[in-house]
Amino acid sequence: MMKKLYKTLCLVLALSVSMLLFTGCEKKPGLYAWYGGKMNVDTVMTIRVDGGEGEKVYEVPFDTYRAVFLYLKANVSDYIMNEDSEYTGLSTDAEKTAAIKEVAENILTDYYCLVTLCEKYDIRITDEDKQQYYNDTQKKIQDYLADIDEEKMDFKGTKEEYAAELYKKSLAVLNMTPEYFEFTYYRSLLEQRLKKVMSPDIGDYINQSYYHYEQILFTYTKGDAAAEEQARKNILSVQEKLQSGAEMSTVAKDYTPQNAYRDIYFDINGKVVGSPYGETLGSFTRDALCALDSGEYSEIMSGDQDDYIGYFVILHKLDIDTDYVCGTDPVAKLIYQYPYVGSSSYSAYYSKYNTMRESYVQNSSLIPVSEKVYNRISVKTLY
């Protein structure tokens, strides 16, 4: 009897030591079991999609599920909100996990439905796309590398490793991991290409409904002669650089304030797309733009913003690029989605695109590969 108790005690102690070893170390990416060890997981879920051309089955890799889950985990609120948008208390880990899983699964279902729909139009992520993503990432890392002062570097590793770490930290500011950023990169590519294929004549429509220009504007307080003179010198300097062939967005970086430059889209009614204040262009600016050909710069223009502020400005009229409109920039999405700012109905292009995507989502299903693995996933076990 004593020998059995001794063996049991030794086993418990051994397990306890193992758990301390696991929990005492920094968690590496993965899913962890109750005793602290990392579980071996390759696939989390199976998604079935039937868009009418036969059912397609996709296995969701653990790395993809993890990337989406961790992004949502970094953004989930610690508080519970009721239907009246009032916080009613702290949420539990179980509530956070349930909410994250629901949203993550919606995102993944939508993504694989997008993949299926794209395949219908022979649109896929190519090896060239993957190489381009790699090249873009390496370019960003090289930019960090060029700015590193090795003497001031507080990092155990090489300059190259430090540059890669700085890149990861730049994404972490946005609550993203490199894996999630890569996921959104390819999703955006697919969305853009699908919109273009489904909207082959969108360019003509967009350039009749919306307008695009950029500007550099300097303001001054009226009555302040020194400030007015400085604003005048700035705009004259800008004009000289533009006439020499410099890009307006590049020129603006040489001046303060940085918001002297704006890239603006507006509709046929003069309403600025994406303006949080419901901004509408004045007739003076609209008339000046209508007098310009695409690609042409205005002369230096001056006027009053109100009773206290005056300005000098140069305008540059531009076409609207269809690749941009079919992309995922917030302003681009509004242009694609609505025939004009504030419209209560969708554009014909967006209606067709959205209806098709929704039909695929409605004809999809998602099933965990392993209930044991799925039930183990939580905000406390997935890293």
C-alpha cells in the first residue's frame, strides 16, 4: 500500500514539475493543453461551399485560424455592452472566447466563399503574388535595417533579426501579427480582382459619377502679415517644384503643416467621399476643377476659409483609377458601393457583387475537425 502511495506521489510531483516548466516559459505560437504542453494541431475546421457548380471543401489550417483569432483577441472589449450601447460589466474569458470564435468563423467562411467565387472566374493567388508579398515585406524590413544604429541597438541578435522584430512591432501597433497581415493582403487581392472581373465597364461609370483631385493648401490668420507672407512664399515654392516635374504628394513633405496636402474624391453634388463632417466643396473650387483637364494643375488660387482664415492653394485634377476603386481602401469601397455620397441604395455594380458573395455564404457550412481541439481553443490557451 505504501509503495502505491509513494508511486502516486512521485507521479503527481513529476506532473507538477512538468507543468511549472511549461507555464514558466514564454508561450510559443500554438494551442496549449490543460497541463501546459503544446498540442499538435494542423487543421481546425472544414468549410464546405456550394455555389451551384458543385460542392468544394476547404480545410482551414491552424495557422490561418490562429492568425484571425489572435487579431480579434487583441481587439475584443473587456466589457459587455447591452442593446442600448451601455456597458453592463466585465466580460468573462468564456464570453470573450465565444464572441471571438463566432466572428472568426464568419470571417473564415466569408474568405473561403470568396476563394470559391474567384475560382469560378479563374482568379487565384499565384506564385507571383506570393513572391510580391515576400518582396514587399523584405523591402519594409530593409527600410528598418537602414535606420538601425548598431551602437544604440538594445537587442540580443543581429541587425537583420532586429529589423525583422521592428517590422513585427509595427504591425503589433495595429494589433496584427505578420500572419494576419498576410491573410488580409491576399484577401484584398482576391476582392479587387473579383470586382474588376464582375464590373468590366466600371471605369466609365465612376468617372461620370465621381471626381478626384489633390491639393496643397497653406492657411494663415487674416491680419497677420508675416504669416500671410510665409504662406505666399510656401505656395510659390511649391509651384516651382511642380513645374519642374515633382509629384505633389512628395513636394508636400517638405512643408509644415503636413496636412497641407490632401487627396480628395467627391461626387457629382460636390460632397467629399468619406468626410466625417459631411464636407461639401465650395463652388469656387468646383468651378476651378471643372475648368481643368485631367492631369492639369491650377494656377495659385487664394481666398478666405472664413472671417478669420485665408489661404493659398494649388489644385491637381486626376482621373479615378479603376484598380483603386475595386480595392479595399475605405474611400474606394464607398465609391464602389454607392452611386453618390449619402445614397440610400447601392450601385448596380456593388449589388451584383454583394448578392453573389452572399449567395455563396448562405450555401456554406463549417465543421470542426476535432471537437476536442475546438473546445480547447480559448483566449487563455491559444497563443
